[in-house]
Amino acid sequence: MLKYRDVRVIGSDGEQLGIMQSRQALNIAREEGLDLVLVTSTAQPPVCRIIDYGKHKYLEGKSGKDKKSKQQEVKGIKISPRIAEHDLSFNIKKAHEFLEEGHKVKVTCMFKAREVTHPELGRKKLDFFAEKLVDIGIVERIPTLDGRLMIMVLNPKPGAVKKKDAKDPNKQIGGQAVQNHRDRKDHADEGVQQPPVPAQESVAQAEA
């Protein structure tokens, strides 16, 4: 039971029903088999809405899960200032895949012992890393030295994210061809147009 005496009511169809006593609004909701839910307690008078509360909570929860699943992730990649060219290329390829999927990429160059006295070596590797991904990534955070770590963050370029639902038209055509082959429609037509010559007739023609 609402503790407010007068409330502003929004109907189940979104129509403004005006200000009325909370008991009257509750009776209207019950007549429709719905609930009277307080949506804005700070307004004067408070605003209530007539809705299906169970359905409302379900949709609210589902919306929250969808937002969470679509949240951008930060993928981490670690390299060293003396990383081999092959390994660096492998990490660049992996970062490209992450960016293509819409994720941020945090590239960390880790210095060991006296390597930190030559930060330019790590900066060179990170600059090369960013240069190879310039077609799909934007440097959000330039390489910055923090203790023994030099960190760079890349963000996907707008429009460069690959759509997961995109279908390969070649695969569709191939699938259709397989289906036609299974139906054997083409083979049936060929059989009607070009019937095989009987073996006995062929022998008689040869003797003639």
C-alpha cells in the first residue's frame, strides 16, 4: 500500500490519468489486473504507473544483461623491448582480431633489469605496433612509462568493427548448389533431354 495520499497516475497505455488518491489509483490497477508502481517519489505529487510489475522486472533485468554483454572489454597484450620480430607480428595479429571484435587493446611493454634505462627501445616497439594497426585502431593512450612498464591503449576505429552476423554470400551460393545437387533436379532434366542409346541399337548401326 502506498504511503502517499495523492498521486499523479499514468495509465497502462501511457495515458495521463491525472492526480487522484492512491486508493482510487490502486482500485483502477486492480480492475485491469495490473499493479500500481511508484516511479518518481521526488515529484510533487509522486508519480505512479499502472503496469504488470512482474513483466516490468523481467524486461528490466533482461535489458541489464544485454547492456552487460555488449560492454566493451579491454584485452591485454604483453611484449618486451627485445621481442623477436616473429613474436611481435603474432601479437599484432592478435590485437587486430581484438580490435575487429570491438574491444580495446592494452599493450604493455615490460622492461627487465637495466632495460628500463633505454625506454626508447620499448617506445620504438609500441610505435611500430600502432603503425601496423593504423587501419583498424586509434591510439587512445600514447606509450607512457610507469615504473618498469610502458603502456599504450588502442581503441577500435569507428566503422572498422566486424559484424558477427554478416554472412558470406559465397557460402550461401555454395549451399544452394549443394541443395540443388541433392534434389538432383539438374540430372533429371539432362536425362529427359538426352536419353541413353540402347546397347543393341548401337551394335546394329555399327554392323550396317
